[in-house]
Amino acid sequence: MEITKALAALQPLYGKDNVEIITTDGRRVRGTVRSMKSTQALTTPSVKMLCSDGRLVKIPFPNIAEIKDHNVAAGD
């Protein structure tokens, strides 16, 4: 996924739990979006997810294949 598309998809999900990211190698990470770093020099833009077991997982944007929001929308 392009960095700009990943960033645009993740921004409204910042701080929300029950978000799942599927990586290009098939790994699935589900949890709360905690941090998005996209502007630091010489680093790969990435997102940090806080999993339900307390692990903090860092996923580089170029490794993101899909982003799923499993939160129930109001009115559903």
C-alpha cells in the first residue's frame, strides 16, 4: 500500500481499538492504533499498534497490504 494511502486510511482510526492491519507477508495485527510516524528523516514511515496482550507492534507503511476497521458504526 502506498504511504499516502496508508496514512489517509489510518488517520481517522488513530486511538481506536479493534483495528486490524494485514501485512504483505500475511501477518495480521489487531489492536489500537497508537502512533504514526511519517515525517522523520532517514526512517521508514510506520504505525504502532497496541495489541490486547499488551505488545506494541511497529509496522512499516510499505508492509501494509490492508487495513480493516472492526468497530461497529453508530446505528448498526
